[in-house]
Amino acid sequence: MDRGVESMGCPLIAVPESGPVPVGSRLMTVRLTPFTCDLLVTYFGAVTDDDRVFKALADPTRRFLLDLLFVRDGRTLTELESELEMTRYGAMKHLKVLEEAGLVVTRKSGREKLHFLNPVPIRLIHDRWIDKYTERQVTALAELKNELEGNT
């Protein structure tokens, strides 16, 4: 048993040992295993495009990079990282997450790699998650407007 893990406050759970268990027996051999104590959530199943976009948009630095590309598309890594208070490698990691989410597309131009904003994933998120929740309110406001103005 790992007392180091237990002393960190991680609960121990009983996990059945592999091997045959006698039929009809209520006893089985178990070993104590530390429960995950991992603060990150473990996902089962495939990660969707929406998940990647939400993950990318969750970070303020990545949102700032998107804002920079909105102002002027086709920036190099050097131009983008000069606006950030982090290393070039840190900026590259953020851009990689944005590329994996499809929010940024790149194109080689000679020796430079230009980064461009791709607004399509954001629009798809808007259509999927925002439009469906606001449709009823907008319809109700339009009906109220028509009723108050006497239009039928």
C-alpha cells in the first residue's frame, strides 16, 4: 500500500485482484489503489470538434490571439508573440491548440508561416449553442412588437 498517496489526502479504493474467485464465495482478494485525485476530468469517448473549440476559447491568451488575427489576418509567429508576455514556445503552444480546433489556419509563404483567423467554428458554436436558446425570446419579442403596433 502506498502510504505517500494516502497521506496526500487521496482516498484508497478496493480493486479486485485479477484471478479466479471461487463460485459462491463472498470473499475475494483486493488490493488498495489510490483514487485518481486528479483535478482534470477524464473523458470517455471521442472528443468532438465543439469540445476542441470550447477548450481553445476557454483561455484568455488564445482569445487575445484570435482578436489580434481579427484586427489583421496573415500574421507571423514573430508578430503574434511580440504582442504577448510569454516566450515564443508558449505562443506556439497556444497557436497549436487554436489550429487543432480549426480556429486558425496557416499558410506557408516562403520561409514564413502566416496565421489566419477561421471564424467558421465559432459560427457553428453560435448556431448550435446560442441560437437555439435565444430563438424563443426573439420570437416572443417580435410577436409582442406586432401586437403593440396593431399588426396581425
